[in-house]
Amino acid sequence: MSADGRVVGALVAVADERPAPGLVQATLETAHWAGDQLALAELDSSRERLARAEVRALRAQISPHFIYNALTAIGSFVRTDPERARELILEFAEFTRYSFRAHGEFTTLAEELRSIDRYLTIERARFGERLQVRLQIAPEVLPVTLPFLCLQPLVENAVRHGLSRKPGTGMVSIEARDAGAECHITVEDDGVGMDPTTLTAGIAEVSGAGSDPADDPGQHVGLSNVDERLRSAFGDRFGLVVETGLGSGTKVSMRVPKFHPGVRVSS
Amino acid sequence: MVNASGFLRVLAVDDEPPALDELAYHLRADPRVARLHTAGDATEALRVLRDDDVDVVFLDIRMPGLDGMELARVLRRFARPPAIVFVTAYDDGAVDAFDLGATDYVRKPVRAERLAESLRRVIGSRVVPSHPAALARAEEDPTIPVELAGTTRMLPRSAVRWVEAQGDYARLHTAEGSHLVRVSLATLAERWADAGFVRIHRSYLVQLRLIAELRLVNSGYVVVIDGSELPVSRRHTRELKDKLVRAAKQDWSR
């Protein structure tokens, strides 16, 4: 028997007499089938390993730009507003603690939003009035379970697209709605948007390092990673939906089933 | 804001208010900075540059609209381009920055000492266009403002042959004549030590390499510069001899 071109075992058929051609054929078929099953099982486990590796990579992916810019702002407030500097240091610590969290592939919407709130507190300190945030969260969806760090990258993208390439103020809206058996979450910015043609090849293209020369790949956490993890958790029907156009902002939507077998927050 | 003793006109550009505030705070504190402008983006920066002369621009790279790199490319095409120092959070643009002819590249959060070093590099690397006479070779050859018949002239230090103390003033002797400036000899001796000036007497400071002779006369030594004999006091004799011997040795070994 072989899987992926490697010999992984042998199937032996024992017969009293000279084996009939049918038995030989059946034995061959069985060996093939077993080999394929072994290969599939391996694929599954390697996909799972990959998903875990991706979460690990995401955790380590707090952008160096964010860190140094946050520290610069805090350093400035130490001189001008020490109390605020102290608050920001605590927010920064909690934010990184959540992102570096070592356990659990899943989290609750409430926890994810708490971390996003800390992130936005720091970003508002950096950008002042230029960054406007609108949050609209239905309280009944707060306990919904979703993959760890699958909303935060979208908010980081929105802040970056909504502000960084555009003078004046930028608005980031985060909305979570109750929709029967599902929870619908959207993250929207009124920034420069993206060229939809880069979307035609799939979401993976958008998150490619070359989508915007001003974005460094290290900071660009990527929509594709989130898309893949949502699909692997809930099925292919639950990928990300991106609506965008050059100069018309970006809206990213996801649907999360309220209850899904095998998806729960491990404590 | 205006700093009377400074001479550099500086523009700081950053889109993040606290970062800009911190940068401005450190630059203002530097005595070499005469005037500081701030701008929150490239548009505002260009407006400042349109209305005022600026010697150096401290520039954040990531900004909305025209970013720091793009703005630097525009500034390069100015008739008298200001020096550019990039100030950025992360070193993703250092190579590009120097390709654009940036004088320096400073990382955030900024240190006061690092900014001081940047200003030193700016002064050292270029003739600041608006005061060409005042700041020519500013690092190697600073100038001294001297009054002469109602006009202030910028006298390069290299023109000074020797200095004579006259009360609270010092008389700077050049090949052409002499100028009285309000500065103590002790201060000059300290500041100009690296440029080869040595104290030979309570009242005299001379450029070492211009000493033609060291002569023993009845009561002690004198040095000859430009035909003038200047007395060397006993307490400065040993040091002067050492320095002359050392300077001579350096010349031979060259």
C-alpha cells in the first residue's frame, strides 16, 4: 500500500488454493483504497496543523509599526499627560497579552471586541480626532464563538485603509447583528478602497503583499488568513465577503453560526 | 517660535499629533534651532515651505496623501532644497531614504540625543543656503560675527591668527587687521582648543601652526607670529613646548 508515493504498509491475502483472478483484483483494490484513506487522513491532520500554525503566526504578527508608533505616542503623553500615558500602557499590555495568548483556537465575540476596543484606544491616542469609530453591537450576540483573532485583523485593515492613504478624518464602523441562527458582523471604512480587479482572483490576492506598496507585508495580516480559518471552522459557506471599489471605502462581512458542532471556547 | 541664539530653521512633519508634539518639543529645546514650524501632512508642509525658508525638514514616512518619501522627492527639485531627516517607526525605508539624498534617518520613539546628532549632521553636511557666508563649512570653520564701522561681518575662524584679551573683550588678529568681540579669552581658548588654538599667556591665544619661532629672550620665551612677538608666560611654557614638539612630530611622520 502506498500513500503520496511512499510505501506505508502491505496487505496480505491468504488462500488455500491458487488464488482466483477475482481475489487478486479485490486485494489490489482494497490496498489502493486503504492507501487513499491513509493519504486523506494525513491531509486532514496536516491541514489542521497548518491552521494551528496560521493562528500562531497571527499571534506573532503584531505589527512593528504599531508597536513603535504606540510607544512614541505614549512617550509623548508621559510628558504632556502622564495619567493618560499610564492608561495607555495598561491598554497596550492587555492588548498584547490577548494577541500573544497561547491557548485556544476559538474565542467569544465579547473577548475579541474587548481587545479591539483596546487597540482602538491606542490608535485614537495616536491619530486624535482624525480617527472616528462607530460601534454597533447587539448584546445577544456577544457570547457567540468564533475563531481567535478573526475580527481584529479586519479592524486593523480598516484603520489602515480608512486613514493612512487619505488626508482628513477616517471613519471605521463595526457592527454585529443578530440574524436568527447566525450572527452577522461587518467592518467598514470610508477610506481609499481597493481595486475590485484585485479581488477577482479571490480574497487571497487582496491580502498579497503587493496590493498596496505603502503596506508592508508584516503589517498586512491579511484577509485570506481570516477567510481560510472561517471556512475551516464553519464550512465553505462562511467565508468573508468583501465589497470595495477605488475611492469608495471597504466593507468586509462575515457570518458566524451561533451554534456549530465542534466549535467552542476551550478554557 | 524664535530662538535668538539659534540659526537653523526647521520644519517637522508628522500626521500623528503626539509624535509631532514630541518631535517639536525636542527640536525646540535645541539651541541651534532658531525657528520651528510643524505640519500634520504633506499639504501643510508644502504651504510652510512656500511661505518660509527652511533649512531642514524632519519628515515622517507614513502619512496620508503624499507620504514622506514622495514629499522628499518633491523637495529635491526645489532650487534650494532643504536637508531631509526621515523620522520613522520602522526601518523599512532606510535604503530608499538615502537614495533620496536624506541626511539622516531617525527611528521612533526619538531620543533627544539622537535628534541633536541629526542636527549636527545637517550642519556638517551642507551649506545652509540662506546664510551661505554665515554657515559655510559650519562644522569645520565656524564664523564669528564682528562689528566693523556699523556693519556686521562674518569672520571665519580660519582667518584668525591670534587673539589678545582686552578686558571683557577679545581682539581677533587676522592678516588684514583686528576685530574686537565680546567674548572672554578663556571661553575662546576652551571652544577653539580642537581647532589648534593654544593659550600661551593670560592675555594671548595663538594658532599653533602659525608660530614661526619660539625664542628665548632675557626673562622668558616669546613666540613670533606674523612678525609680532607675543610673550609666553612661565606657567604655559612647558605645555606650549610639548604641543609644538607633538605637532612637529605629526608633520614629519606624515
